[in-house]
Amino acid sequence: MPLRIGIVAGEASGDSIAAGLIAAIREQVPDAVFEGVAGPRMQDAGCRSLYPMERLSVMGLTEVLAHLPGLLSMRRALRRHFLAAPPDLFIGVDAPDFNLALERSLKHAGIRTLHYVSPSVWAWRRYRVRKIAASVDCMLTLFPFEARFYHEQQVPARFVGHPLADLIADDIDRETARGQLGIAPGGPLVALLPGSRVSEIKRLARPFLEAAAWCHAQRGELEFIVPLANDRCRAAFEAVLAGLETPPPVTLLAGRGLEAMAAADAVMLASGTAALECMLLKRPMVVAYRLSAMTYRLARLLVRTPFYSLPNLLAGRPLVTELIQHEANAGNLGREILELIDNPARVEQMTRTFGVLHTELRRDASRSAAQAVLQLTGTGDCDGS
């Protein structure tokens, strides 16, 4: 009988990670069978999708509540399907609110389970680790500090590296990136990345633009580029830009966030995956984070981590400047950007550490994850025994 694996991913990033895993498993087990909830990349890699992945790609509390009956119905149907025809292993890729409950019910029925991409349980709502322990036989993590956390909690885990670290080269040439974007070489360039969601744009676009205007008043030769993830983000950003009395000169881009950061001398960005990408590109950055007042008050009570940006979490120290809530204002952001442009010694030290962290994350993630999967299906454990 061929190896049978159930697998569920919930959004585009999970689709990409899962597709790499499927391809790596099939390099060793060509006749392996995959089915579950799959996006286009997973399907291209050979996974049969029982439901469209778009049904799981729901962001925000109100959106989740509106779709909750359908999500619960789909999860019950998947449970019935996998209990009727048990796979050798079930893999939940990210989407923890959906996948962990499904994993728990399947594990209790005797099906081995694995979760790929840890939720941020190490940072907040740590009580969830008990549910994770009851739900998975193995947690595959993208970052080493996550695996250490799980080991401290006696939960089987394995650090497999981050796929982005495998994809991004060690040395990305700045002038080549500028040429790809049609930007003239030479002058200092700042990239502004206020987020990939409209809610982030609404909170950060104004302080980012005001900081850019402040910088431009000090240094008229500065240029600014702003990659925007989609049309909704662009419309939200343009609305803020139009409301400024003295807008800075900015060039808006349709997507192309990686190229924009690679082309820049300094980057102002919203905390999240962009900070990891910027670190892997070895570009100096200042990281901003703004939440609604109520969410911030709640987060201060629940979050248990000294840092919130990935470069600092990975380094275990304040490697890049983090500005949160009212600290993320034009003066603070602008001064930090000019410091990054004018202090090459600091930038060199920062980017050297970025290189060390990049090497640590580059583990051939898909093949490392595939090895853990095959060990589990061979009745080993995910730590390699």
C-alpha cells in the first residue's frame, strides 16, 4: 500500500510551504498519496483537494464569525473522511485554530499527527501548549527558539529551518534590484512597508509618510518607494497620502516588496514577515507596530516576550529598533532612518548578524520536514530517534 498522508493548509503561505514538503516527500516516496485541503501549489505538487483552500483563508474576527458555521461543518466532514479512511499521518500546515482541533480528534482516534509552522504560543496564550501536546505527535518549527520552547514543555518538536532562508540568496545586489524596479542608481533610497493588510495601512501609513516627509525636509536627496500588496491596500494608502498637507515624494509599487527592500539603503516596515525578509536580504530596518487601543491593553497583559520583531527574537537581543504604539511617530521613525543611512558602522554590524541568522535558518526546510514526516510514518519520533 502506498504511503497515505492527509494534509490541510489554510492560506497562500501554507500552500507554498506544504507544496515544498509534498515535493520533498515524493523525492523519496514517489507513490505517496496526499489529500486534504490544498491550494494551487499543493495541487500542482500532486495533492487532491477535498475542499477549496479559499474557504479557510479568513482573516479577522468578524470575517471568522461570519464563516464559522461553514468552517465547523468542513472540519467535521474532514474528521469523518479521515476516520473512515485513516491516513498514515495527518499534517496540519499553519491555520492552528482550524487544524489543532482536527489534529486532536484524529490523534485520539489513533492517527499520527504533525503540525507544521508553530503558532506564537511562546509569546502569548501559553496555556495553549497543553492543547498542542494533546493534538500532535510532532511540531515542526521554522525558528530554533520555538523548538527550544517546546522541548522545555516536553512537547516533541523539531526545528527544520525557514523556506525563505533557502530561497533568498546570501548577497542580493542593491543596484541590480534598483534596475529591476526602474530606479536610477546612486542616491539614497528608503523603502516604506506599512503592512500587507488594510488595517495595518490605516494605522501606519500616516506616521510612515510623516516620517518620510520629515526625512526629506532634512535630506532633500532622499527617495522613497512603497510596495503595496494589493489594490485595497493601495487605495487605503493613497487616501492617507491625499490627506497630508505636505506629502513626501513617494513612488508606489504594485507588490514587489522583496525587490523594494533589496533596492533600499534603509527600510521602515510593519512588524511581521517583512522584517524576516528584510533581515534575510541584509537590509537595515526600523520596525513599527501599532494596534487598536483595546487590543494593545490586552496584549500588554498576555504577551510574554521581550521583543516582537523576528530579527530581535532570533538574535535574543535588541538588534533592530522596535517602535510600538505612540512611539511609532514621525520623529522617532525619521531619526532612526537617518541614523541607518548615516552610520555605516552600525549598519555593518547589524547586517553581519543578519548573515549569521540567515545561515542558522537555512536548513533545506522542505527536505528537513520531509525527513521528520518519514520518521514519524516509520514509527520513529520527530526528534530523529
